[in-house]
Amino acid sequence: MDKMKKKDLESKGYKIGSAEDFLGLSKEETGYIELKIALSQALAKKRKQKTDPDPIGKNA
């Protein structure tokens, strides 16, 4: 978030923080969630790159 938007929101009474602060997570819980996100993103990327190496009938 840019500084101007943050200042504007804070002036209107909003509190700016992280999900860790909002949910009251420990450092370990935050690390676990970040690990799960990184793994899911890597898996999605791998699945997207995957192509069918031997389409039906091509090398049969």
C-alpha cells in the first residue's frame, strides 16, 4: 500500500497491520502459513508447465 493511501485510511480511523497481528498468530504459525502458500504456488506453477509427453496414439 502506498504511503498516501495508508495516511488517508489512518486519518479516517482505520488501523493498518498484518494478518499476523489481526489473527494473533505466533511467528511459528505465520511461518507455517507462508510455507503452505509457497508450496501451493510452486505446485500450481509446476502443473501449469506440465505437458502431455505422450499423447494417445502418437508413440503406440
